[in-house]
Amino acid sequence: MAAKGDGESDSKGPPDEKKGNALSSLRDLVGGLRALSGLSTSRSTDFVLPPEADSARDDVFAGGDGSRPPEVLVVGATGETGRIIVRKLVLRGFRVRVLVRDLFSKTLDTLGTGVSFVKGDLRDADTLLDAVSGVDKIVCAINARDTEAPATSADPQGDGDIGYADVEYGGVARLVRAFHDSRHQMYGKAEASKVTLFQFGRPAAFDAWTAVQPPSALAEMGMAARPARVSWTMTGASRAAFLGQVFEVYEGVAEAKCAPRRYNLLGFSGLVLRVIGNGKRYRLVLRTRGAAAVGLQYVATFATVKNKWITVRLPFSEFTPYAAGTASPWQLPRTTGEDDEDQAADVPELDRRDVVQMAVQYAKPEVAPEKDDGQFYLAIDHIKAYRTQEEPDFVLLSSVDVSSRAATAPVITDVAQEVTPEDADRTAWKARAEDALRLSGLTYTIVRAGAFTEQPGGQKALSVSQDAGDTGGGGGSSSSPSRKISRADVAEVCVKALLDPRACNLTFDAFESMYAPTAQTPSEDISVLLGRLRPNT
């Protein structure tokens, strides 16, 4: 006798049982049709809560100011942690949209009718553009701490590293790009996360810059072979190249600069450059009218990877005052009895409202300059400014394993560098996904969660850390007993971060303390914990 499948009914069962099965099937069919009836658009539907849940509702947006609650796209919503994040968002009054790969009733029943559904695939950039259209924020919890790799077209069984690359990293990178494109299409430059200052494929942008032949006092005195050779030229369809050679042995600076023009960058946090170079360090210079009057300019240095395109993110906090025409940071003349704190207080800050010129420079290295041949090459695709945001745009749930790996061995995060087979594990791709988000210009929060437990939230005090050696009393990886956190607690961290200014541009580990909260040592508010961390920008 053949065995029956799970979905096969027994025709010899009692009449009442068969009737019940038929009614149950009819209810499932009606429920599926009802859910599908609201799926023609991605607009949210009213969420119907049971009375006991409604009485416990923590509605963040219940104030009578008429403000519309943000709409949040949750990616990875059908996972165990993602479902908890969705429930917490709905209970707090957010409008919630979830990305799903199919619209089957099983998928829809998993999340209920309190959210809007949009079909999409992290491997398909076109579907992601539709998914992010109109949303205010994104929470990405794809495969967070799951044990199996997702299946992909190149890896249909989901048992190889291709899945990690295509989804863990590639999916996040496509999602970030789609979010940028959607904002720009809907709102234009006023609401875009980044604003283009120079796109060097455009003739007007290229023509605004020129090479500077700096005077060389040493060459004039016959102590150097000749002045620096500097060129500013187009080397491709969309790239401008700053190249040449500095001949002075110990000093010498080469520069290309733009024509003077006022740039009010008050609402921005920093600059983003897309460059390819010869592996040497370069400088981006900002000049203001006020600083120029006292002989100062502001300089940030950055490294290049030889023959590799990279994205460089330079927050304004990294620009240091230099004396104009020198290669060393400017120092205020010290008075008798003045300590370092007083000295730092007197350093003039960059006035973002008063930037009138930008320049790129190459200077001989401070260490062993005589060993440097003085040759430089830096091609630039664009220079953009990224906006200052009051709240995170994007919350990414990552893994504490990224911190643990970084503490013991370098993790390849630069998206321009190749990942060798021995490095191509999930941790490496998660690290690259983090870096893609950090360099995107979006305001972000990256939560590196410890190993997940199924315990209810709030039973243990939470710990957050940016020190890879801070293990809470145990080992540093997610497999360590001390590096764990309940799914409910990490979901709470993600949801709280969405509206917390202290969460902007943070990357941190999140795990539970070894001790339960008590009256003497209560669990601290998440916002207080975040306020102790250092932003990446």
C-alpha cells in the first residue's frame, strides 16, 4: 500500500471530518484571495490588531501634529528575526513594507495583513527599484546568522560561496543603489543623499579645474633639478587625471585646483570621491575665504589601491588645518603654560558655508621621502557631497564575526579588492556589505549581532561595543557563549535606531550582558548606550 503524502486526504475518514477539511480548505482559499486582493499596489493597508495587542500598542506617531509615520522597507522579513522586527515596527505605528520573493499564501500568512507586500529579488536590481520607491527607511536583516547560504542562479543548491557573494554582499549593494536612484527620481537633488559637485565626464566640470605649476624655491636656488611637472588631462570617457612628478627629494607639492566658486556645504557631513591611483597617498584640500585670509587651508589625506577603482569617503571632521603651501599640519604658536586642551580649542574649524575652492594634491611622504620617485597618478570620476541626516536611513543587521575576524586577521572590505577563495566565506562578504553601506553616503546603523537565542527580550541587560576585544567575559566570536543575544532584543535595537539621532553612522557589536537587570543595575536605555559610541564619520 502506498504511503500518503502530508497534503493527501483520507477518503475513508468520517463524514464530519471530511466536511471540516473542506471548510478549512475553503477558509484558506478565501484568506489567500483576500490577502491577494490588496497586492495590486505596494500601498499599506489598515492593520487590524486583536484587543489585547491594541491595548499594549506603543504608538510613536500618536501625537496630534499631523506628521505622517515613516514607511520602512524590511528586507529579510520572513526570517525569524525579520518577523520580530516587522511586529515591533507595526506596534510602534510605522508603515511597514516587506520585500518577498513570492506572493504565495504561505508567505503572506507568515507576516499577516498589517503590512504591504512588494515582490522582488535581491539579485534583480530592477525589482529593487520598485520595492524601495517611496520608502523613508530600510531595515535589512537578510539571512542574519542563518546557517545555510541562500540559493542563487549560479548556486541553485545554496551550498556554496556564490550565494554569499550574490546576496550577502551583492544584494546589499544593489539595495543601496536602488535606494539612491529612487530618492533622486522622486525628490531630485534636494532630498538625494548625495549631491554631485563635479562629474568629470562633463566638459564643464573638467574645464573648471587646472594644473598648478607651483614655484620651487629650491629649484630657483639651484638646489633641485627642476620644478614639479604637473598635468590635468582626460584619460577616459569620464575620468580626469592628475599626474606628473615631483623632483625635490625631501619636499615638494603638486596640485590641481578648481576655479574659485562659493560652495555652501553647511547641510552636508563630508565628501565622496571615486578614484583610481598608483597606490600612493593623496590629499583633498578645501579653502575658505576666512582661512585664506590668515594663510590656512584644510586638508584630508587618503590612500589609493594601485590600478583599482575605489570610493573614498572623507567626513569634514577629518579635514585638518594646514599652513598654505606646506605639507605639514598647522600648529598654533604655544604660549607659556598653555596645555594641549587649550591648544586644540584654538584651532580654527572648517566653515562649511564658506568653501570657495577645492584642490587635489600630491606631496612627498614624511617617512623616507628620498626613497619615493615623486611620480603620481590619480584619476577621478566624480566628487560628491553627502548630506547630514538627523536619523539613520538604513539599518543593516550584520554579524559579530566581522569584528572577531578583524581583531585577528585583516578582513577585505574594500569593494575594489578581489576576494581570494580562502577568504570567500560569509564573514568576508558581510564585511564587504558593511563597507558598501558605509561608503554609500546614506546615514546608517550597522548592528553586529551575536549568536541568536530564542529567549524573550528584556531578560538580560544589553551591551554594545566597538572594541573587538570586548567579549563580555568570554571569547570574541558568535560561537562564544558570552556573545549571544535574543532575537527580540536585537530587533528592539534595530527598531529603536531608526528614530535615534545617536545611532547615525554607527557600527557596533550587540550582545547580552552576563547579568540580568536588577533594581541596583537596571538595563540602560538603548539610546544611552548608543550615545557612548563613536560614529564612523
